[in-house]
Amino acid sequence: MKTVELLAPAKDYLSAVAAVDSGADAVYIGGARFGARQAAGNDVGEIARVADYAHRFGVRVHATLNTLLWDSELEDAEAQARELIAAGVDALIVQDMALRRMNLPVELHASTQVSVRTPAMARFLGEAGFARVILERALSLDEIRAVCAATDAEVECFVHGAICVGYSGRCFLSRSVSGRSGNRGACSQPCRLPWDLTDGAGHTYLKSRHLLSVRDMNLSQRIGDLLDAGVTSFKIEGRLKDVNYIRNVVAAYRQAVDQALAARPGLRRSSVGESIPDFAPDPSKSFTRGESQFFFDGRRAGVASFDTPKSVGERIGRVAQVGPKGFRLERPADLAPGDGICFVRDGELVGTHVNAAEGPRVEPNRMDGIAPGTEIFRNYDHRFNKLLSASRMRRAIPVTALVEVTASGIRLVFTDCEGISAEVGRAAEFAAAKNPDANAAAVRSQAARSGDTIFAVGGVEVVGGERFVPASLVAELRREGLEKLLQARAARPRSHRILPENPAARYPSPTVTAEENVTNRLAEAFYRDHGVRSIARGLACRAAAGAGALVRGAVRHAVGLLHPPRNRRVPARAAAAAGRPLYRARCAALPVGVRLRALRDEADSGRKITHGSRSCP
């Protein structure tokens, strides 16, 4: 039976435990170096602890080594990779093809930083020995379906969290603006800064807006579509998010994935254990810039986050009336003292707190900027976050028990939901019970107590209940039996798809461009051995100043950059002089700008930004 995985981020051990307890089938976590989130690194000991806890439930651990590597770093990167493997990780997520050449005894996943967007690329990576490809986030359902049909590799895609404005691994904006490279784990996120938009003639259409910022992804309602397309791993973004975010979002997607699996009997989840939340999961109550399905159904409006790159949370309603101390919403809202609310004023996000609320009436800490028609959002739900922080949600593996009592001894057999068993017993003489039914019930109750273990014992069968067994003995054997079962689960072999590199696999193109970032000798040898004749020096190797391409491809017309406000057309003379429409985005916070050329998109006759170049004022 085909297995399906819910993959959660883990900043550290505590985040990983929260993800596992909330129902994740796998977690991904960064090592000390060479991960795409420098601020989320962990030493090998920490990752070994994560692996030990996760493997109890059959949860896999994927370690991120997904930055580009210099020749001088190859030895250190290989050493770290082997340390992570020894610590128990199940897969390495990599961007640099040098790691493919190191003959590592581990499953390899091609990171989203590889920018897998086409069936041909996915097919090649599968043939080259990658067990899984992780897709670029800007793909539509039709594009995802085509990729899944083209490769024998597993296909993983993001379903929730932050979205980059550029194709993953193909955006050089941060490096060009700040010298900090996203391909080296240090993106400074200039796409979240305010920018001005002008045309080739110098006309300003938008001023100090977050022109390159997009909303967060939420595909919780499309899990079934992705399963039918062939996706087997659903990834939640957020290795820098806190524990409460992990609990809430993972629990929500656990419910969504389980619901989709229930309608598809040929599929099952890849780990075991039941997680029952003691709160009602709701991703809109955790950090979100607003929700969108991005380009899942093709290019659509509504993906832009022009007003703010900050968390806006859930929409509460619109202001109907204002008074000196508060306002009245058009409809009653479930607000409470301590809640954080926010609204947009003059293109900026303004926040305050709720002092009092009843029905539609709200008294905030301050009223500055709140007027009739203002849309109110809640970006901090005080009561909900209190529930999350106090949550005692745990994950438990269903276990059945058999208790057999004879005149000469007792035997307990525990069997988990995967058929793994553990047996314990004692030789002893047991007299007849005065009340056989009560005795059997007492034995059954004692055997079913799982305490603080990872097991939930149910369905206890008692044979020989007419013989009296001290409760203390049953309790002792239960503890021994469950510990033995835990050891048996830890000792079982884990399955991995460690694949060889097929030398006959051919790269989809005879050339490798500078944007594909070949930065070391092993990666260069990899591409040449797979039929590439020309390899451009990777952009990541070039000086930041003068870098050519900055933002690649994922900026669509739906973001809005290519459609100036009504009655403000690009002057025909300027467009003709440029040969095609030319726009300039100047960062309002930094002394840099980006020139953005709009090209016609043959797919839908729309337009998209395909590249930019650095332009200092």
C-alpha cells in the first residue's frame, strides 16, 4: 500500500517533539551548517535526540544540507553529512549536486532550492539517484500532475506557509542588495521591504508599498487533489516558527490529510500513533500574512501582500460606527480582552489591543486611524494561544494485551497496531480467586494502564481470570512489557530508498546556466558526466555588486506589478524605446532598485516578471 507523509518543520528538539505529538509523519531539521536557514541550526546531539523520539512512532527525520558549497567546504559538508547519518536521520535534503557524488549511505531528496519545475527535471533527478524531488511552490495543479507522472521519485510539495516571490534557488535579490545569499542560508528578505514602482518614463504608480511581498500559502482544502495528482509528501514551511505555531498548524493538517486518506483506501499514512488535540486547530490564528492558494489553479488575483509583510491573522469584520472610546462592527465578533487586532491605515499595518469587547462592540487600547469601513483583523488570539501553551496533547500508539494466568505462572503479551509484540511473564503459583469476575476485571484494568508511555492499551483479553493475581504483579509486568515493546519498536529496521546514481541519466539541457549555480568541482563533474557540454560560472560565485538576474520567474501578473492603476498607462513612447514595457522598483528602505521587464506569457496571454537587474540610484 502506498504511504503518505505529513512533513513538519522543526527549529530544535522541542519543536520536533511538538510536531511529532501533533501528528507529523516526518520532520525536517537543520544541522549546524549548510542549511537554508542559518538561524535554525542544531548540533548532532540534538538531532540524535530528535531521531530517537521520532522513530518511536515511525516518524522519519530529514536533515537539511541545502545550501551551495564552495570547494573549500566539501570536506566539512561531507563530514557533517556522515555525522547526521550516524545520528539516525533518514534522509538528507540537498541543493548542491556535490552531495550526490559523495556516496553517502542515506536517502537523498532534491531540495526546493534545486527549483524543480518541469517533468524533464524531475525525471532526470529520479534517474540520477534522488529518492524524492521537492517542488517549486509556484506550480499549478496541472503542472504538479505532469511532474508526478514523469518520475519514479517521490514527489513532495509545500502546502502551507511563507512563499518566496522568486523561484526557490533562482532569486538573487538578497545577495545583490545586502550581500546575504538565500542560497547560502542567509536571505535578508528584501522582498518584504517597501518599494516604489515607476515606469520607463519616470512616472510613479505605487509608492512605498510592499511590491514583492506575497501572502502565505494554505492548501489545506486541496489535499485530496494533490493525492490524486500523485503527491505523497505534504510539507509545512516554518523552521523559524515557534512551538505554538507548530502545534496548531500540524494538528490542522493532520485532520485534513486523514480526511483525504479516509476517502482513498489505497493510501495510508506513513507513521503510527493517534494525536487528539485538546484545542480546535485553526491555522488562521497563527502567524499568517493572509492566505492564498498561490498559483495552484493557475494565475489568480489575491496573492499579493502589498500592505504589509507582517502577520495580519484572521479577518474579524468591518467597522460600522466609531465612538470616542471604541467602535461597533457590522456583526458580532468573538473578541476578548488581551486580543491583538490590526488594520491598514495609509498603506501601513497598525496594531492595538482589545481592552473590552461584547458582541459587535469593541474598546481598543487606542482608536487612532479607525474609521467606518475599516477592516479589522485579529493577529493575536489571547485565549487560543493560552490553550496552545497549556496543551497536553500527546501521541499514543494503540496496543492490545493478552493476559494468561495458569496454576504455575502468568504471561503478558502486548501487540501494537503494526503487529510488533513483546512478551513477559513470571513463574508462580496462583490460588483460585474468591470472586473470579471481579478478579478478571481488576487484572484487565491494571494491564490497560499505560501511564506516561507512548502506548494506549485497549482490548485487554484475560485468560484464567479465575485465579487470583496480585495487582502489584500485573503492574510490574505491564511496565516491563511496555518497555520491552518500546525496545522492539526501536530495534526494527527502517526502510530507505538509497538509490545509485545512474550514469546513463541525461540532464534535460546540454548547457547549465549561471542561474543553476554550479559552485564546486564535484557539482561540475556531476553535470558533465550526465551529458552537459557547457557550464556557466554560477551566479553565486560572482561578486554581489553587478549581479545580473535578481528575481526569477515566480512574480506573476496576479501580484499586480504589471498592471498600473487605471488611467495611468505606460507612455507608448517609453514602451517603444524600451522594446517592451519596463518598470523600475526602487526600495524605499534601502538605496537600491530593481528594473523589472514585463514579457508576454504565451501560456495565458498574461505577463510576468522574468528577470531584473541591479540598479543603484
